Amino acid sequence: MVRKYDYLVIGSGVAGMSFALKVAKTGTVALVCKSKMEEANTDLAQGGVATVTNLEVDNFDKHIHDTMVAGDWLSDPEAVKKVVTEAPAQIQELLRWGVDFDKNEKGEFDLHREGGHSEFRILHHADNTGHEIQVSLIETVKNNPNIDIYEDHFAVEILTQHHLGKIVTRRTPGIECYGAYVLNQETGEVDTFLSRVTLMATGGVGSVYHSTSNPLVATGDGIAMVYRAKGTVQDMEFVQFHPTTLYHPGDRPAFLITEAMRGYGGVLRNLAGEEFMQKYDPRLSLAPRDVVARAIDNEMKQRGEDHVYLDVTHKDPEETKHHFPNIYKHCLDLGIDITKEYIPVVPAAHYMCGGIKVDLNACSSIKRLYAVGECSCTGLHGGNRLASNSLIEAVVYADAAAKHAIEHRNEFTWREDIPAWDDAGTTHPEEMVLISQSEKEVGEIMSTYVGIVRSNLRLDRAWNRLDILYEETERLFKTSKVSRRICSRPARCRAASASCATSSTWPTSSPARPRTARNPAACTTPSTIPLNPRARTT
């Protein structure tokens, strides 16, 4: 089936939905999500949204400086300035869409402070801010007559000149996106979605790690699609590990213990009950995430322990319950009263700072294709994301993408000559255990060899193991009917296996090194992954 829209949005988090709401005023929108709309990284965000509101003590320059410091000065100054200065206006947009941020008894925003921030500037809704934003935007989107929602639809690949029989390489000028092939998971059919403009808002890659705070839908599909289509991908070595997820073996995803709890006064301790952050950073438990994650990792390795503690027992119990009701309830259900007992915590893969390279208008290197949210690389985060900068980045860049797309959409039309998906000669895999085992192996390889602190030896071993898995999966894909599970397996991209890192000791997040030390060629070499071999021209 062929479907035609002015705008195709792939992804249903705050980035995709806010873009959809803005462009729906000027045309038809298809919003595609591979599961249900509620299942997105946005929904799990606990901490909040960083923006300057208290002008008596805070200002844009402070927020800009905090962001640059957290990103180890690898952030793009123009991107940082854009997000910080445009944030207040986008907060007003969220409020108009029904998002409810907590206020104090004076009717002012109840601001939190998190690691790396010099001031209290985090807007929040208790300790489930992302959920509040997600449900508010879902209701608004569902009430918009110009937006068609396609749940349980999996985008397989974006459409370019490749599908018209032309050879496309990373050096091909003027690559364009005409829409996407999308799998209807209910029928098993692959439909052709044609669009004037396409937005990629598919989130991050956390689920390629065994231990992650991300929902299990975060498999990097959008980044992989653009990489296979010869789009530019950048900074994939910068994977942020959240320092404090609840240590409860067997949970996947790991339950997040928000950064705001350390801003609230939480103290990190080893299993002997001793504070240890003074050994690593003068900001103690309020240091940026990369510093704290590495400190915890080092402490665990030195002491031979599998977790540390976060202590809020010195805080007022009722105040703790009020500020963190969901964390309190979740821990209590597991037999941990956080007002009286330490919280066992451990780092887990949390956020991809790199992704699809975009400019200040959220335009990718492929014409007619925008990327917003965690799947994009705006340059804001540099080597390490400052806490609570992600949600505001998503809405600021969604706004930029919407304005640019509306201005240029009439320059584009639909490509009616895109061939239908052709899966003649393929069959359903006889042994799904092949895919299941590959999933497990990828998670273990990434967590073991491509973790918080990396070495060339470990990265080389990961590359070799992932290369074997890639070859096996590619052979299986070519003979199998397309499915979400087989398409969600990580592809062989040097960036994805983090072999962009060139030092034997540089950590995952915020490496202390000059920007020129990076190896961008590793993220832009020609892909060895063929695009859909079944989309044959006749």
C-alpha cells in the first residue's frame, strides 16, 4: 500500500510529537511509532527540563557555561546558545499543550538542581516529568485532525535515489529522502510512505547494552537507517552512562534514580558506608554524570563490589516522599525504605550524545530529512550531556525543524516512481533462537568491552565479535521476511561499536582530549550494509 503525506514523522517522543503538532497547521502528518505511543524514552525521563527562569540568580551565560563544562568543551557553542536562549519560549509552548510543572506555595516554579548545574533551574513534575510531558502531548496529538497515528508500525528504511536504481555513496551529492518503507506489524506487510518532508525522531541506542535505563525500544533504528542511506553520523563514541540506576539484578531496563536526588542532597557511599566522591571531584556527588559514573565504576573495581549506595536518610522523610513519590514507592515495593535505608545504585547506559549530524535547523546531510531528539547530533552535548538538557533540546530543535520544513515543503513533491517492497523468495525464519541469541551477545559485548572506560584492546575485541554477528544477521536478513526483531539488531557501523575512540584509556563520556583527537573518518566510511535488496526496479 502507498500512503502520501506532507510530513512523515518517525518516532513518538517529545521530539516527534512537538514537530508534528507544529507542522500539522500546514499539511497532513503521519506519525509512525514501532510500539505504542507511550513507549518512548521521553516517558521514562524523571528529572526534568533545564531552563533559565529565576532571573534573580540565574542567566543564560551561566547555563551556557555549565553546558560547555559538562560537555568537556567539545560542544558546539552555537548549538548551546540556541538551546539555552530559546528554551523559555518552548517551555511556554509545553505549558500551552497542557504540561504541568510543579510550583511552590508562592505559585512559582519549584526548581530542582542537578549535577553540573550551578543554579536551581530544573522544571519538573514530581519525579516523573517525562511521563507528564508524554501523556500531555499524546492527548494533544490525538485531538489534532491533521495527524494520523500509526502505532505498531516499524520503519525499515528511508527512501532515496538508491531505490530508483541509482548508486548512492557517501560522496554522492544531493541525496534526498522521499519517505520510508514501513512494516505494519499486525499484517506483516511493508507499506510505502511517501512524503515531502521526513523527520527522524527515533531516540537512542541504550538497548544495545545489557544494562540500560532506556526502554527496550531504544535500539538505534533511526541512526542505523540514516547511516545505511549514506547520511552523516557523528560522535557515536560519546555514550553517557547514568551513574545511579537501581541495583536490582534481572531488571531490564534498569530503574532510574533521578539526578535530582543528588541535587536534593543525596550522598554517594561505598558498601562500607564511606563517602568517596571527595577523592574524585571537588563538586562531590553533584559533579557531572560522566565524572560520577567513572568514579563509581572505579570504586566498584577497586573494592571488588557490584554496586554503591545513594544515601538520603539524613533528609526529612516526608519531604523525600513528596519530591520523589515514584522512586519511594518503587523501592518500597522491593523492600527498601529510602527514608531509612541506603539505595543500592549502579551506572547504566543512558544517553547517546552523538547521532545523525544536523545543523541549526535540524537538517541532516540528506535533503528533505530532519533529525531531532536523541537520534540526532546537534553538537549541544559534546562529550557528555548536562543533566536535563535533552528534553529542552528536543523541543527547541523540533521548533527549528518545523519552521524550516514549513518554509521549504512546497519546493518538494512526492516521488511516485518508488517501487513497492519486494520480498519474493524470502521466508519466515525457522529458528527465532538465532535472533534471540544475537541480541544477548550484542548486549554482553557492548557492556563488557564498550562500557564506561574503554581500551583499544577491548574495542578491538568488540569489533571482531560484532563483525561476526553482523555477517550472520545480514545473511539471515536477506533470506527472511522482514520483521521488527530482525531489523532492530545493531548493524556493523564503526561508530556503533565505538571504535571511533582512539585512546587506550579514554572513557566513554567527556574524554579530556582536544576535539582534533577524534577520528571522524571512522563514522563516515562507506557502509558495508546494503540497503533493501528486495526493492528491485523493473
